[in-house]
Amino acid sequence: MKANRKLVITGIIVILVTVLLTSWRLPYYIYKPGTADALDDIVEVAGGYPSEGDMHLVTVRGGQATPILWLLAQFQPFHQIYPIEDIRPEGVTEEEYYHAQLQMMESSQEASKVVAYQAADRDIDINYEGVFVMSVIEGMPAEEVLETGDQITKVDGNDIQETSDLIDYVNGKEAGSKVTLTLIRGEETLERNIELAPFPDTPEKTGVGISLVTDRTVEVDPEVNVKSGEIGGPSAGLMFSLEIYDQLTEQDITQGLEIAGTGEINYEGIVGRIGGIDKKVVAASEHGADVFFAPNEEGREGSNYETAKAAAEEIDTEMEIVPVDTFQDALDYLENRNADQS
């Protein structure tokens, strides 16, 4: 009986320890290489042209650490551990963070449509629906004044149609100066006077302390459908725009290549910096990509391109790492490469 009791107690302890190691959430996030998904399964242009090769959306897998995952990450290459507050600001719930990531993905898709349809000289109509507060930065002047979801319509009486209208206006002012924001909250139209202050992480810049998103509706012809599912964030913008353009134009810019890459893209086609690019290089290489586009950041030291190049050398991949500052850079590379090989 005593032996059986000890066996039961030992079993319970083992189960509890296993549950603790695999389920208890630590205040850390772990990021590691993800997938390289072919975009012709995700992006569909009505009547679009087929291609021999594929464009790939490259992801980074991430999640809150458990003790066992934290321990394994210490020994796994290209696994990176971050304090949770570096990923999800204090006071922001997991649901709010996830919603923000999906909103950024939606904005990225809209920018991609604009860039691709304009480059292909196809029909496009952009309607501006407003600028909304996506989050408020802790410790900045807006913290006690603005709320997530507020729609900002004016700054000092000047109309705001997109985020750059407000950002450019505020960038020309010094810390300590004030601006008056006109906003819609629910059914109310409000005015709020806010003093500008330096950002904690970038003291050379001043602002009120909010992140913004422009709500646009983009109507295109032919129609395009993007099924990104649960993937969030803005970093697939460049690859979305290339895939849409490839389907819109008769010329096959892939020429049978497996083309991967990453980079946020704005409505002017400028490619911006993203996080986790070393892990995306690993994911793309493991999938067999021939080319990987990386944000060049105009050649600055420590750019995404430099990090991607170093990761490629570390894993000894034959995949070519190509620096790009704009959508046009990527398109020129593909067209020139195809011309050289024709």
C-alpha cells in the first residue's frame, strides 16, 4: 500500500511539474524562424496572369515563453528571447496587441494594392475614411487625453486625411509647444490641447505620443482578394505588392524563381525596416528560395540588409540577398535579371 501511495504521489508530482514546465507563462516572448508561404495561394487577382515561379510571404513565429520553451531557446540558433514589455507595452492585452497586428496587416495590404496597381497602370480609386489612434504611449502627453479608437480630424484647424498629415505637421515643432486636436469619440466631437514632448526612445523627435492608422478604402479593377488569415503585422507589404503586380501584368517577372523577401511598404512604394529579418532569411532558405529582398534603409549601418547578409553567410545559403529601398528597386532587379538570362 505504501509503495502504491508513493507511486501515485510521484505520478502526481511528475504531472504537476510537466504542466508547470509546458504551460506556465513567463514574462518573455520567443521569436524563431517561421514559414515561407507561396503568395499565389493567398493573393488572387481576378483574371490574373499565372507565373512559373512564386513570390513568398516569410514569417517569424512568436509566442509567450513557457519554462521549457525558454530553456530550449537558450540552445537553438536564431531563437531570440525578449522581455514581454518590449513586445507588448504594459497595459495592452494580448487581444489588443493581436488586433493591432491584424490592423497593420490590413493597412499593409491596402498600400500594396496602391503601389502595384499604379505601377501596372491599372484602375484604382482611393477614398480616405479618417485617421484613428491605434495606441497611446505610456508617459507621453496623450496618455491622459486621447484614447484608442479616437478619430483625429484636424490639427490646429488643418484637415487630417492621413497619418503623414499629422506627423509632418508636428515634426516641425519643438518640445513644449502645443497643438489643438479636433477628434471624434463615439458620437461626440471634441477639441483637446496637447503639449509636445520628446519620445522616450528617440529624444530627437517630438510628438504627442500616439501611434496612428489611416483608414482608407481602395477600389481596384480588376478585383483582388487577399486571404492572409491569422498572419499579422506590416512586413509582407513588399511581397504583396510584387505578387499583385505579377498577376496584373502579362510578363512573368518570376521566370521560374522562388522569390522571398520582407519589408513594410508605404503608399509611395518606399520599403521600410522590419524586425526578425535574420529569422526570415533562415525560413526562406529552408524553403529553397533563390532570392531574398531585404530593406536597405538607404545603406545605413546596421540595416536590415546587413543583418540579412550576415545571417545568410552564417547558414551558408546560396540564396541571393538583394538590398532594396523601394518597390521599383525590386522590380528593376527582377526585370534586369530576366533580361540578362533571356
